[in-house]
Amino acid sequence: MTLIDAGAALAEGAHRAARDRAAAAIGITREIVCGCAGDAPDSDFGVTSLNRRRRVLTKGRAGAAAWCAAVDARRPDHARDQIARASTRGAVAIDVFTGGADELALDLVVVEASRRGLPVRVADPAVLAGLVRAHARTEFVLSRPGDLPFTDAELAPFAAAATVHLDLASCGAVRGAIDAALARFGAERVLWGSGARMEVALAQLRALEVIAPGEAALDAIRWRNAMRLYKRLGGA
């Protein structure tokens, strides 16, 4: 059975080994290493290094792992350079650190990602709402891994936005969060992702088996939506 972890946190060393064991136990067949919540690295070198570390984790694992390139929208020139490089190195999407970036810088980053056919992942719903209005054809993912799910008011603006998807890693273990996500987005725009806590991700999978409206919806969340959205997965 196919199971894509569309929100896998970066893990290295002993944490990598522990994550691999948990992924095997859960039945994850492919992971996408990503995540743009929190503060951006404090320099261009830090962003470049983060992307190198993500990409290294996928080497030799083409059928089992893919990566999203991170960019800091406060530095649009460096961000566009990283997007250009990532587009030739197997990245399937772009993670955007949006904190402190102005509207013009954000637009430049999204235009570059969209031009290269890469979906854009954003953690701040207020920022994403503006980007969706300005970039109607760009595919976006709202993703904030952790234990603080988005409120219904934060999700409401995207209910009718067909280009916006939601990473379930943002739901944590909060009761009712997955139900709210499905109510606003429908099964066709929801991606299952583990974030940093594999035990919570497993609990979410078990809950989805009950909550998801049918086997087709469950398959969509488990892997079909990720394959459709991240078009480069097939060759990543």
C-alpha cells in the first residue's frame, strides 16, 4: 500500500535512524523532507546549507525520498537563485520563510517558483491569503507542523481556493482538527504529513480511517493528492 509522508521533518544522525525505524513500522513508502515554520536561517549561507542537508538525505533514495527547497523571502535575489538551482536538482516544491518579507519580495519568490512549476509552501495563513489573491494559478500548501492547529477562521479563506492544499502535520494531536480540515478543504486538497512527531502521525492515520469519507478519500489523503500536486515526484 502506498503512503506518502508529505510533511517529513529534517532528521539527521540518531534522529534519522529513529525516524527510519518509525517510518518502516508505519508503512511510509516515500517521504518529502520539508518544513518552513519558525525563524529562517540567519544568512544566505544558512539557507544554502539547509537545502544541501535536505538534498543529501534523498541521494540514493530516489524512490523513497524527495525534498523541498527552503528560501527566505527577505532575500529575494538569493531565494530566486536557490529556486533555480533546486529546480534542476530534484526539488518538488519550495518552502518559503515569510517572516519580515514585504509584498514585493514575496511576489518575486512566488513568481519564480511558479515559473518553474514548483508548488509553494507557506506557514502563515495571513500571508498566504494575500499570495493566493495575487497568484491565482500558483499551487500552494498551507503547512505549520506542530501542536497548534490552524483555527477555523484561519482556514475559512481557503475553503473555495482550489489551488490551496493543507498539510495535516499542522493538526497535531488536537481533537477535531482533522475534521475541521476536511470540512474546509475536502479530501481532495488534504495531504498527510508527519511533521516531527511520528507517534502523532500514526494516530492521525488511524483517525483518518474512521473520519475520511470512504476508501477513495483515504487513498487521496494518503498519497494520491501528493502525487498530483508534486508533479516532479515521479522523477525525483
